[in-house]
Amino acid sequence: MQETLTNTTESPLDPIISVKSLWKIFGSNQEEIVNSDDGETDKTEVLQDYGDVVALNDVSFDVYPGETFVVMGLSGSGKSTLVRCLLRLIEPSSGEININDDDILLYDADRLREFRRNEMAMVFQHFGLLPHRNVIDNAAYGLEIKGVDKDERYEIAQEMLNKVGLEGWEEARTSELSGGMQQRVGLARALTVDPTILLMDEPFSGLDPLIRRQMREELADLQAELQKTIVFITHDLDEAVTIGDRIAIMRDGRITQLGTPEDIITNPIDDFVKEFTRDISQTRVLSVQSIASDLEQVFENNTGVSEIIQAMEDTGKEFAFIVDDDSKLLGFIDKEAIEGAADDVSLKDMDLSVIEPIHESTVIEDVVQLTLDNPYPIPIVDDENILTGLATHDAILQAFAENALQQQTN
Ligand SMILES: Nc1ncnc2c1ncn2[C@@H]1O[C@H](COP(=O)(O)OP(=O)(O)OP(=O)(O)O)[C@@H](O)[C@H]1O
Ligand SMILES: [Mg+2]
């Protein structure tokens, strides 16, 4: 997912979810607490002074279409309250929740019902399945509520069950299923209504680590296909950096930091976030672009063959990357191949070997094997196939070495 939407901070799209100054206070003094806020309302003090719980403290953020937005924080930090407010399962104390430019806090009961049926679906931590119904009826539940007739809803539910790997389990009771399978049913149920936005509140936290990782990967595959907007809650940073395009870190009801996994790992805003990020390997979140070497041995395809051979001899680097006059990568040639060609053949007529470039947002860890398999630097390109840098063996090795050093000193 990180490869499709890397820097949504500067996304040209309009946000699909825009939360503005959202407060939720459990207790009888909501209005007074919100109105007297001076930007320093403190959860502990409010509890002492009023006996009320500040679950959301002036929370604002935007989520963009197709993005996986992760909300992370310790137990009690306000994550569930936040997603529940997005569906109005909990009524906020004040603020705005704009979804597709509509403030859903202004919806009447009918509009709200329609909104929940069509636009947003939720996958819960403890599955929330109907125990006396079989798998397919659980998966089809959202459609049943919408009044879709049986044949059609079974057809759609079946398709979703296949997608989440539950083919053959349609008639089983959910109580006969393992936790991982029950969560697949929960996911299929949310997907059958084809919502634009999927809310997932710690959906994998009840599962054992192996299944959990597997579900995470499957969700990533599914997301690549379905391109939903996902708000995903977790208290696991490892999970957050793997699936999140951006991560909001919550503490005591506030968002204390919001950024890409790379931002958060490389630039934790305070000791609290640093503590979270301590055990995460930087090579899992840093992009190759961040360690790219300057371009060298790059030639336009109208360069003379002898000039390239000369450059190889001068530098001792027996490879060349060939680009067109827009700097788009055309291919690669090594010394042996270029020397083997006849003198009068132009570079344009030569068979350049196709070297698979890597996109600049690819994380370092994902290019290690490629680097090991390849004696030359790997070309790095942007969305337009423009050559922007090279990933050398040295740079990758150094990234791992620095990371190891950093983890020792933490
Ligand atoms: N119905 C409620 N009444 C009173 N306080 C509540 C209620 N629901 C939540 N809270 C409080 O609001 C705060 C935020 O709770 P919330 O459930 O949103 O946290 P969370 O981040 O989801 O935690 P967890 O990781 O344990 O699920 C907590 O201090 C909690 O005690
Ligand atoms: Mg929770």
C-alpha cells in the first residue's frame, strides 16, 4: 500500500474524511469543558476537577481517497471512541466530521441510517458476528438490511467469501471457525455492502501473531484490488508501518503526531513516540530514495559508443544506464556488451538489457534481494519512469549498519 500512495500529506485530492476539532467527553460537564478549552485541556486534570473523561481532545485530521490511515495509541488513548464517532455510534461532544463534504453530525436519523448502510462499514475487534447464523448469512447481513433479495445477496456474499479465502465454508456456523476465519467473515460482511470507507478497530488483535501477519498481508492484497479508504486502528506500530500510508499517534485523546511511517520513524516528535518506534527497523520504512546515490554512468541515447566506453574506462565502472532526452530510463548496458557491438552501430540500435527499476517509494528492506542478485546498482525511478537515483550495494549495507547501531544505542 505504501507504494501506491506515499505522500498524501500533499495530496492533490480533496479529503474524503475531514475531522475538525472533534471532542468527546464522557460525563456531565461536556459543554463547560469544551468551551473553557485554552488548548491545554488535560485528561488527568479534567478527571480530578470534574470527574469526566476526555476521550477525544480537539482532534483534527484529513483522510484521502484510497488511503490507509492508521490510528495508533496505547489502551485508553481514544482510538475506538474516534472511529465510533465516525459512524456516530458515539455522539461527539463537539466538532465536525465531514465525509465527502457533508457534516454527518447534522444528519437526521434516516440519512444516518442510509449513510451507515451504504458509505461506511466497520470491522470490529471481536468480530461481532451473529452466532446462530451460518457464514454466508453473516457475510450477507449488510445486504439483507438493505433489502437486497436472497439470490443477489448470496451471489455478492459468495464473491466476497471467495476473496477472503473462505470458499467452502458458507454453511458453517461461525462458532465452528477459528478466530482468523471469523475475522475473515467480519471482513467479508463489511465488504459486501461495497462501502467507500472501511473502519477497522483492531481487527487482528485477537489473533495469534502468525495468523495476524497473514491477515495483514491479505488485507494489503485486497486493498490493492479494491482501493477502499481505510481507517485502521491498532496499538501495534509494526502493523501500523506495514499497512499505513499515514499514521496518527494518539495519546490521552489527542493526536500528538501525524505523518508517513517514514516521518514517524525518522522523526519521532517526543519521547513517547520514540519509545513506540524503538524496535522498528528503519530499513522497513525508509524508502530507497532516502539512501539513493547520485546519478552516475548515465547517458542519453544519442551519446557515442566510444564516449561511453571511455567513461567506463575512466571511472572503472563497467556499466551504463541509458535514458532518453526526458531522463526516462531506457535500459542498461555493460562493458562487455558495448565493446562487442560494432563501432558504427549507434546506441539507439543496440539491444539494451532491460533492468527492472525500483520505484522510489519502495522500502529498503524490499530491495535487498534484488541488490544481492545484481552486480550493478539498481536504477530508481519515479512514477513517470524518470531515473532519479541509484541504489548501490554500499548504500544499502550502510542503511542496515546504521540501523543496527541505532537499535543498540536505544
Ligand atoms: N462509555 C464510556 N464511558 C466513560 N468513559 C469511556 C467510555 N468509553 C470509553 N471511555 C474512556 O474514554 C477513553 C478512551 O477510550 P477508548 O475505548 O476510545 O480507548 P482505546 O484507545 O480504544 O483503547 P483500547 O486500546 O483499550 O481499545 C478511556 O479513558 C476510556 O476509559
Ligand atoms: Mg479500543
